Amino acid sequence: MAKVRITDGHKLPREGAYILSPNHVSELDPVLVAVAVWRLGRAPRFMAKDSLFRVPVLGAALRATGMIPVARTSSRDSAAQTMRQASELVADGRGVIVYPEGTLTRDPDLWPMRGKSGAARLALAGDLPLIPVAHWGVQNIMGRYQRGLSLWPPRKLVRVAIGDPVDLSDLKSRPTDPAAISEATERLMQAITALLEGIRDEKAPPKRWDPSSHGQAETGRL
């Protein structure tokens, strides 16, 4: 369905743990991002709700492919869960794909909206490379909230750009500090937006879309 063109693929580590954070414009995003990661020589892994791991067959498949279970927990338990997940990533040398927006962007023009803290928290907890990635073109195959696929014309172009790891060197001594996590998240969203500007050859709005200020509930994937 897509012709995937990857820019700066060498910036994805060939070995060792990392956090890869893409923008989110379509329900089909995970498939195209997984294809790009696979072509760059790494196994694409995502975070998934822990309840899915208890589903017969599906749970076994998720465990076998190295997906990471995430449970809804209290703030204290969440911090412990993040530290455990980061330690496991480092020990296993695995990468994981984490959508920092948490759900499909609500921005009217599909620019990245306000980020959530999950990717930054995980990166700081394990001192892991936090790598921004932007893609554009997936929405021409499956639009935001669209149920079906647009299959004509076939082989639509999808551009994927990998960025340099976000510099968190001044924040890594404060992995649980909310201010540090917030700053890391903002740096990540700025990096993703800059990559997307390059792909789209246009400038993003000066102010990032914030669902809470537009009266929209935030739901969806981590």
C-alpha cells in the first residue's frame, strides 16, 4: 500500500536499548513505523495494555515478540513500573516505540499536539536514547478516524525521518523530577515537529494544539 522512503535511518541505533517516539496522524501509523524500524534492522516493539497479555493466543504472541505490558497504576506504582521497564530494556538491549502524544493528534492540520510524559519518563529512568521520528503520507492511506483504506492510487508515498537523540544530559540526574520530565517531553515534541516541518516543507503553528484547552478528552494508546 505504501512506498516508504526513510531519511537518516543511520540515526536509529544498530544495537542497544532506545526509545523511538513518532508523531501520530492515523490508526495505520504503527504498521508503517514498524515497517521502517524493521527495514533499519531492528525489531519493532510497542507498549500495550497489560490486559491484552491475558488474552489467549494474543497474549502469547505479544510476549513472544517482546512487547511491553503497561498497567494502569498509582503515581508511586507508575514510577516503579517505569524504572522496571527501563531496566529490562537496558538488560535486553531492546528498543521500544512510544507515541508521546498518547493518541491521534487533534490538531486540525495534523501537526503534533501537546505531548504526554511516558516516553520522556522511560528515557530518563534508564538513561536511554530518546529518538524523535516524524512521518507523513500515512494519512493518505487511512485518514484520521477513517475506518477504511484508500487504495487508489496504489503505493502512496510515506516519508519517514529519523532525528538525532534528544539531548537530556542536563536532566538525567533528575529522572523522577516532574519539571525535568516536562522539559524532556517538550524537547521531544519540538524535535518531532522540526522533523515534520522538513518533510512537509512548511512551518508548524507557533502554539502546539492542547486538547485540554479545546474541551476534548484525551484517550487512546500510550
